[in-house]
Amino acid sequence: MDAGGEGSMTGAWDWLTTSSNWSGTSGVWSRLLEHLWYTAIVLLIAMVVALPLGAIIGHTGRATGLVSGLANALRALPTLGLLILLALWGLDTFSGELAFIGPAIAVLVILAVPPILSNTYAGIAAVDPAVRDAARGMGMTGTAVLLKVELPVALPLIISGIRSAFLQVVATATIAAVVSLGGLGRYVLDGQKQQNYSMMVAGALLVAILAIAGDRIIALIAHFVVSPGLTGRKVGARATTADMLVLPASGVTQ
């Protein structure tokens, strides 16, 4: 057992501040890039699958039961069991790294699809019918209504689904280290095997920091791409200005 085997936060801090742990193919930077690479691939595949499907169902109102049924079924799947099952299947089907990476990516995609699919459908289905009628009254086609009216209005909820999917993928990619997937999960798994609890705690902290930082970045992107009229930012600014003018005039002080 190493000097940090007590698993204390002090030991984890010492591990994180040791420069040798940040370099090389097993260093933090390399593992972080692997984790981000897996997450990006999974989110891209999940969005390609879930966004069009959720948009079409929300726009047409058909097969709405498919969304809830599919989403609930995918969420109910045991992640670790499915991961190991697909990994065993991959060993008999593929060769090399693909035998492990392919099944792990598939499991992560299965986890990422439900929140994006559900939120896309819910966001578009919740668009005010009067807004749709007004758009059609202006001569827009069904496709134009979907792309220019419904999707922009549903964008806050869609991005919320992407944020949920991101958090799930970052967390579950850590568990996927049990089937030889790289990323930050290697520190948690290898630390447990080696009884190096400083490495184990440091890996968990890195995953948590990555999840929080990524979620904040997506939220920042949403701040700029979502219309201020949907978030109430401009309305809030006007209300604040009015308060500054009205309160002194009425003799009220804060």
C-alpha cells in the first residue's frame, strides 16, 4: 500500500500535484483527452439519432408512446451488466481495440439517447399551437415551421437534454474502464486494484471536475444561442431598471 493508501484528500492532492502523473500515455492530460474523445463521439451519435426522431414525433404528434416507452426501456437497462455482455460479444465479433471500444461506445450511446430524445419531443410538442398557426398563416411549410419556429422555441429544453446526456456519459465512461476503456476511469479502477487510494480519489475528483466544467460550458453556449425572449433575460433587465427608477420616487429604500 502506498503512502496515500489511507485514501485521504491530502493524498489525492499530493497525487494531483505530482508532475510525473500528468505526463506520458497514462498521464492526466492523455486520459482527459481520451475521456473527452469518447464523450464527444457518444454525444454526436446520440444527437444524430435522437434529435431528428424527437423532432419528427413532436412535430407530427405521431408515435408519441414510442418516446416514453423507448426512453423508459433504455433507462431501465443495467449499465454494468449490458457493458460486460456487449464486451463479451465484441470479443467474439471484432478484433483489437475495437472489441472493447465498440461495445463501450454502444452502451454509452444507449444511455445518452433517452434524455435528448425525451427533451426534444417534449420541447417541440409544448410549442403553443397559436404560434404554429401563425407561422402557417404566413405561408410556411411544415418543414419551415419545424426548423424556424418549433426548434428555436424548444431549444432550451433540447439543450437541457444534451446537458443531462453529457453528465451521464462522463460518469458512465468512468465505469467503462472495467472493459479496458481508457479515460479518467482508469485511475479509479487501477487505483482500486493497486490499493493506491490516492490515485483512486484523484481520478474521482477529476471526473467530477470534468462533469461540472463541461456542464457549465454547455450552459454558457446555451446562454448565447437561445433567444433572450425565451430565457427572460431582457425582461429581467427591464424590471431591474424600472425598480431603480420607481423605488426612490416612492421613498422606499433598500
